[in-house]
Amino acid sequence: MDNLDSALEDVRSAMDNFMRVLDQEIEQGQALAIPEEKMKSMLVAYIAIKDSGRIYLDWAEHYIESNFKPSDDNKE
């Protein structure tokens, strides 16, 4: 694994950890019976963060592969 792949894996791991913490916050909110509107807001934010994180990681992987890795044309 090269440095770029390793760094991307670090970001992916950090995002996974962040999502676990957000999961815990939502579970805690449900256990504390946070008002329904606040829970809806938390869930909307959770989904947005999860989706944007996934999009960011997918694009980062795409750009690393297409711009920072040797292409088949350059291999001998």
C-alpha cells in the first residue's frame, strides 16, 4: 500500500469512527427522550454527514486512481 492509499484509509477509518460516535449520540438522544423535532433534525444531519462522507471518499479514491497512479499507458 502506498502513501496515498494509506492516507485515504486513515480518513476512511476516522470517518467510520466519527459515524460510530454519531450513532451513540443518536442512541443517547433516543434514550433521553429528546423532543421529536430535535431527533428529526439530528437524523437529517446524521444522514447528510454519512452521505457526504461517502461521496468525499469515493471521489478521493477516484481522483487518486485517475491522477496520482501510473496509468497502464505508462507501464512497460
